[in-house]
Amino acid sequence: MASVPKDAVDLRSDTVTRPTEAMRDAMRRAPVGDDVYGDDPTVNALQERVAALLGFEAALFVPSGTQSNLIALLCHCQRGDEYLVGQQAHTYRYEAGGAAVLGSIQPQPIEQGADGRMSLDRITAEIKPDDPHFARTRLLALENTWHGRPLPLDYLDEACLLVRSRGLRRHLDGARLFNAAVATGESPARICKYFDSVSVCFSKGLGAPVGSVLCGDHELIEQARRWRKILGGGWRQAGVLAAACHHALDQHVGRLADDHARAERLGVGLAERGISASQHTNMVFVDIDAALSPRLTSAFRDANVLASVPASGSLRLVTHLDIDDAGIERVLSAFDSAMAAVD
């Protein structure tokens, strides 16, 4: 596949960020050791730091958010158990069915509203009785942010307390947890208050090249370490990568507000052009019809804008640290060209 030109405005995802020079310097300077032996000081410091920041006893540095979520499910559930999860949730829809394939864990998907919430009544209705006819309901999995939307704190609290009263555990796929924290002004620890485990990703808006951290109590993280090894996630001198995450925490959390502001500018600019769009944190969703789609694809190609334009439906545009104000204006100009071509 062709490499992405350096001057491209790449709105496909916030996973496309490249390490800054300052982050690369931090990676070069990182003291390292063998993490499988627990000897990497930079990894150990990252795990302690993130656990404290999110309000947990312990944490584990893992290669990806998908692996982090899978490990959490494997820790919370046994063979024949099930977890309650949104019909469109990443852990259910976009992680290759790993919990079912590798853990014999059954998902129980539940329809979500446009804001990502599952109704508390539906959650309650899907908790199975203790009966050998049914899988054993063990866990509720939520996601924050949801399509860029921070889930309301009162909903997180109510959903967690509801299932806790029924004996269920709670896991949060917090891939973009820091976007939620910056947007709401709430601390990460407050958002995570009623969860038993939380996965947070560093390779999206925070700009690290790789890595997620799974948080939980000491017992869960010890189980998680074993599962990480089984899944091939044990790594050696990983401090080089952990250093990038430290730098992200130091330098890239507060600036997420810039991504949100640029996404807002893009959403407003599209609305001024009569284009239906919605914006939440660093994501803009644009309604694309069959007439506009090929023209927009061509206009983006001419402007060196990268986006996954559908034949029709919803186009997601994601801002991140590699997108500046000039890039947003280039995207809006590409829409102008596409709309002129349709007219």
C-alpha cells in the first residue's frame, strides 16, 4: 500500500497520528528493562501513574485497546458466561469476536440510542436468571466516548450501580476517556468511579505510536498479566513505548481541547454550507448522499484530504494533533468544490 503523504489532511481516524519530535526524544532517552520479568522502570512507572490517575489499585500496559478489552472480558468472565454490551459497541462489533472465539464468552447485545446509551430497563431485562438453560450474566461493558459523545455521568453511575446490585461486574472501554474528561471537565477518576476495570488508549488522540493501559484491582491485574502472555502480548524493552505514553500524559491531554475546537469549526463550516453534520468532541459525522459521494471523493483526492467516504450514509471525520486550522479550511474548500460539481 502507498504511504500517506506528509502534507495530507488525514481525517480517517485519530489513530493516524505520528509521534512528535519531542515524543521521539522521550522514547530515545527512556530507561528500559525486560517487562516480562517486571524489570522495565518506564513501564512500571506508567502503570503506577495511570492506575493512580484513574483511581485504581493497579494497571497493565498492553499493545492495543482490542487486547486490553479482551483481557478484561477474559478476567471477568468464564466459559459459558455472557456480558451485556451495546449492539454497536467496539467490544462487540469491531474486535473480531475475540471473547467468543478465545474465551467462549457469549455477548448479549442490546440496542443503543443515538447517544450510545442502553436503556436501564433493557439492561435489567437481559440479566439472566440463575438457571442452567441460560448463559450466566457476569458483566456490563460500556464505552466512553461513544461516537465522540461523552456519556453522561449520571447514566454511568446509574447503569453501574444497577448491575452492581445484581452482582455483575463493570468494564469501561475508555479508548477516548481523556476526550470525555476534557470535554466534560470531570476527572478521569470520577468518570471511572463505579467500574471494576477500565481500558484507556494512548495511540489515538494522545498521539503515542502504540499502547493501551488496563486498570483494575491487584487481583484482576495479576490475572490480566497471565492473559496478556497467553495472547502473545508479553513484551520486553517496552519502556521505549511507555515513554511515549508518559509524554502524552504530560503534553497531549490538555491540547485535546484544540481537536474539539477544530471539529466544532468543521461542523459549523459544513452547517453554513447547508450540509447536515453533527459534532461531538473530536468527531464530525456528515450525511452523504449518492450524488455527493463520488464528487466528494474526487475533491478530497485533489485536495490531498484522506477520509473514508461512503457511497451514501454517514461520513466520519476525526480531528487530532496532526490537523491544524489550515487543514480544516482545506477540507471545507474540498466540500465547496464537491458541491459545486454536483450543482
